[in-house]
Amino acid sequence: MTAEVSRERLHPDFPAAAKNLLRDVQLRQNVRHATDVITAKREVVVDEMEDWQALRSAGSAIRQNVLDNLDSYLVQFEEACTRAGGQVHWAINAADAKRIAIDLLKAHSAEEVLKVKSMTTEEIGLNEALANTGIRVHETDLAELIIQLGNDKPSHIVVPALHKNRQQVRAIFQREMHLPDLGDKPEDLTAAARSYLREKFLRIPVAISGANFLVAETGSVCVVESEGNGRMCLTLPNTLITIAGIEKVIPRFRDLEVFLQTLPRSATGERMNPYNSVWTGTYPGDGPQEFHIILLDNGRSEILADPEAQQTLKCIRCGACQNVCPVYRQTGGHAYGSVYAGPIGAILTPQLEHSRQSASLPYASSLCGACYEVCPVQINIPEVLIHLRGQIVRREQATVGGKVGLWNIGMQVAASIFVSGDRLALAQHLGRVGQKPFIGKSGFIKHLPLVLGGWTQTRDLMPLPEQSFRQWWSQHEKASRPSVDISDGGRV
Amino acid sequence: MRISLFITCYNDTLFPETGKAVVRVLERLGHQIEFPPDQTCCGQMHWNTGYLREAVPIIRHFVDLYRDADAVCIPSSSCVAMIREHYLKAAVQSQDSAFIADVESLLPRIFELSELLVKKLGVEDVGATFPHKVTYHASCHSLRSLHLGDIPIRLLRQVRGIDLIGLQHLDRCCGFGGTFAVKNADVSSAMLAEKIGDVLNTGAEVCTAVDNSCLMHLYGSLHRHASGIRTMHLAEILAAEADRGEEE
């Protein structure tokens, strides 16, 4: 079953989307600056940890254990959460999750709802669904507020408005909050957001959140954040609805020890998140008196069933892979056409949605491995990228167009050459002859046809030299070992 | 010792000078080089592009050819990474126990050139002279798959007359990535432009690396913009001798 994911169906594939975004000089500057700042901060707080690699290994082992026993941990969570006064709902896909959320909101006659930043609700397109039923959503995370007021899309899983700079944020706030004289200092902008949001926090009695971790042992839910707006959302309303992917569960409360160290250091370069909220069901007279949690599958079971790709689900959404990715650095997140951008998006999105556009994502990587190196749960992203490329090639080869496509033919021909030294020598000879029309006056190749034209659009190519190495070797071998003395058994 | 050379398909085809330099360095150090003429490719292009099934016969061809080698020298970290990181998986998927055993036995005898010199042969000074300003580009596979660290730099430091200049953002990819460079040519070019900026900032005459794939990519841009900077594989610098002058 293909999961339903809210995305722009007609979003161009990665190379085309990237080409457009590369022209946006301001965006590229913003993305480079922001990722440079976060990466530098991360490096400081990671390098100071003597046991960082051990923490990565521990995090990886905990998450792998979760994947190996997901069914029992989820049931354990459901029981513990229910015991503590929470109500657990199961959603097989995005439509299911949205229906459950809307039914709950309607039961409370909610016309407005608060939201704390959640990528899972972006994944299922909750905001659009709520708007369609006449329920107004107020994003309360500063970055999500910027995105919402700017009618934009998140471009990063931790810092959704990373592609906007202060001046751009000011312009959005000036327009949407009717503050023509707003300054562009961080204090001005946060003060504006604060008074805009405070009124809503105090008025609206229902909130929707995501979750960073679900603790199976205790039925607790954990949300970490930097601003305190999340804390407001999680504690002020009377009714709280949390939507979380089923993979967010961890076995024990003490497992938070690992992730509350690795997540903030990886995500924002902080030693600890300023706000770490953990709640267990409901508590009379304190916090929301009604708590619902919607556990969302939406394709995750399918990913779990693929032994080579299931490590994708170990992800704790820190975004470190996005910050170090040299591809993301150039394009920002919108090129990926998905709420999950960067390296994690390149492996997660095509598994959540099998579309033509998402099939371009596993190729949006030079396989440089920077993502794997920083991943706090050791997801071997390059390995999964190659695995997914393999699936895409097989799917393409099953179609007539794919079978006779240039890539497939080229690869089949190359594969038949690469099993024989003689065939390679012949191909080299043919290459030397065939390249002649393409060699320019400079002695270099400046234009190549078809798919190879991508190379020469910005790069010259040196032509094949007159002599291959193997040809030189056969001469060298003869010259350095001129005669073989038969008397000693032909040994040189 | 007896060293089997796997020159790699693109060095064989495009960069014979690198191969000659490897032979010169190793022969100068007194080793005996053999070159199995039936050698072709490690299978990296097929494997990394997703043509996994098509890569398997290429992988088998390599394993069959080098099964009995004492040590295999490969002047390309990405090909070594391909072998170390993916061959066993390919063999396991084939469920052929002889193939699996061959790969397991061969892997410890596979060496990238600088690794062979420093870690296996214990040499840092190979007797080279190269009186030029040089900057070293660390390929992603050399850093993150082979974990070469400063091994290539240690070899370069012993080269007489060399003026070694550090490259900023050493751990950042140049944007080559094999078929990535054509499938995502625009992003690849943007990555390259940043890397070229760092190379130009060094003021070096020569940019070197342990991978000609990165160097071909870098030189493609350096040549187009007539920047006057050359690229040379590490082996070519290590082969350079004062009395021989430079090989062109």
C-alpha cells in the first residue's frame, strides 16, 4: 500500500527544482549562512564530549531494538498511556489521522486550534485539511509562524524558516501583523511574535502537537524545543491532541538520557534544549485535562519490512544531516518537494511516497557520507540511498521506456565491457576515434551530447590520451624485462 | 614485495600518467609490480547508480583476477571504498559461499596507494622532489570510508622542495559523485564552484588528491576558466625526481 503524503503532486523532480532554486541568490546565502552557523555550534558541543561515539552507538542500538520489537513497545505504550488517563488512537494513513483529529476537534466545537511545530502533521497535510473544515490553525513555533504567515513551506526539519533572513521575516511580520514600524533586530521580531501569540495561548483551549519521543515503559510523551511556545501549547489548553509516527517510541524513560544529550547537540548545537516537556496522560488540576494521541503508520510498517532500508526509521529528526549536506547547502529544502528535505528526506520521502518526483531524490546526493558521519543514531544514509537507487532502476527496467532509455543502455553496454580486459581495450580504442569530432581547438572537449552534456555545461573534459595505461604497461614490461631466461624455469 | 596493480578503469583510460607514476614510485622502492592485463573496473559506477545486479559480474571478475595477489595497490580511494564497503554485501546476496570466502580473504590485501606506502610498507619519504606550491584536496571516500586522515599529507611533507598549503573546508565534497555530476549537473556545478573558490584562495600551482575522479572534476572547471592551476594525482608528485625533471 502506498501511503498518502501531503505534497504538491506536480512538484518538479529534484534536478529541475534545484536548477530554479540555484538562481535565488538570497536564498542560497541564507541557507549557507544558517547551516554554517549551526554546523559550527554543533562541532563545538560534539567535540567536547569524550563519549560522543559511544552515545551514537547507544542511540543506534536503542533505536534498532525499537525497530526489532516495535509491535510490543507500541502496545506497552498504549497500555501505560491509557492507564495514565490518555486516549490512544491508531491511524493507518494520513487520511485516517486527519479524520480522527477533525472528529476530536468537532467534538469540542473547536473553531481555532493552537499548534506546536510538528513535521508529522506537515507530512499528512493536517493544516490544509483543518482549513478545509473551517478550523483555523495557529502555528506557535516562531519559525512555523513565519512559514504560515508567509504562506510558505518548511525547508528544514528543525529550522523550518532557515531559508529566510531577518529582513524577510520583518517584511512578513510587518504585513501580516500590521506593524509597519517593526524593526529587524531579533528582539523586535520575537517581541512581535510574542504579543501576537500570547493572546492566542490565553484564548484557545485546544492544541495539537507532535512528539519527539514516546516512552513505552511509562506512557509518557516528550517534546523538546527552544522557545517555550511549545511548553505553552502543551500546558495551557484544556485539550491536547498529539500526532506521532509509530517509530517515535523508545523502551524506557532512562533511554531519554542518551537522546536528550545527542538530539540538542546534533540539532541546534545546544548542550540541552531550553525546554524539555515530558507528560504522562493527564493530571487533575494541572495541564490539559483531556489528552489524545494519534499513532500514525502512513507507510512506516512498509519501511520496517525492508531490512535494508528500515534503519531510516531510527531517525530522531535532528536535522544534522541537512546542515552538513553539500547538496542541501546549495539548494535549501524546497528542492526536495517534501517536508523531509536533505539526506534524510532523500531516503524517507521516496519510501513514504512512490512517485516519479520522489524517485529523483535518492539521486540528489554525491554519496559524500557527511550525513552518516554526523548522524546521532548512525543511519548509513549513503547505503540506503544506493539500495533505493537499486529499487528505482529495477522499476524503470520493468518499463519499455526505461529499458530502452539511454541510462539503461549505457549501463548495460558498460557492464558487458567491464568483464574483459580485451573489451575494455577495444572500447578505449573506439573512444579515442569517436571523441575526435568533440575535441575543440584548445585540445579539450567543451561540448558533449545527451546526458553527458551535463558535464560540459560548466566543465571541460580532457580527451582520452593517445595511449592507455595498459598499452604503456605492455611496453614497459617488455623493456624492463627484455628476455625471459628459460633455464631457470622462466622466473624473472 | 610482489604488488599487484589495479589501475582502475578511468586511470587506465584517462590518466595513464598516474599509473606510470605508481609504477615508478613502487619500483624505486624496490618492489615488483604485476599488472593483470584482464583487469577492468571495480563496479563502482554501476553499483552507486543503482545497477546493483549488473555490478555483480564486474565484482566477480575483479575478485577472480586478484584472488591470489599478495597485495593489491589501487591509486583511487573511491574504488577501494567500493571494494571494502560493498563487495561483501554483493557476495552475500549471491549466496555463493566460495564467492563470499574469496571476498573475505581478499579484503585485507586491498590497499589504496598512500595507505600501502605508509601503513603496509612503512614508508613516508619516497625520495621525491617537487619544488612547487601544492594544495591537497581530501576526497570524501579517503576521509570517510578509508579514514586516511593525514596519511597523504605525511607523504607530501617528505617531498623535497614542496610548499604545502592547507585547503579550507577540506571535508567538503567537490560535487563529483560519479553519475551525480551529470544527473544533477547544476547542483554539482554549484558545489564545484565553492570548492574551486577554496582552491584558488590557496594560491597553489598544483592541486593534488588521491582520486583522479575529483581532480578531473576540479580540472574541468580550472581549465574552462583558464585559471592556470594544474591538478596532479598524489602518485605523480611522489614520482617526481630532481634529476628527471617533471614528466608531462
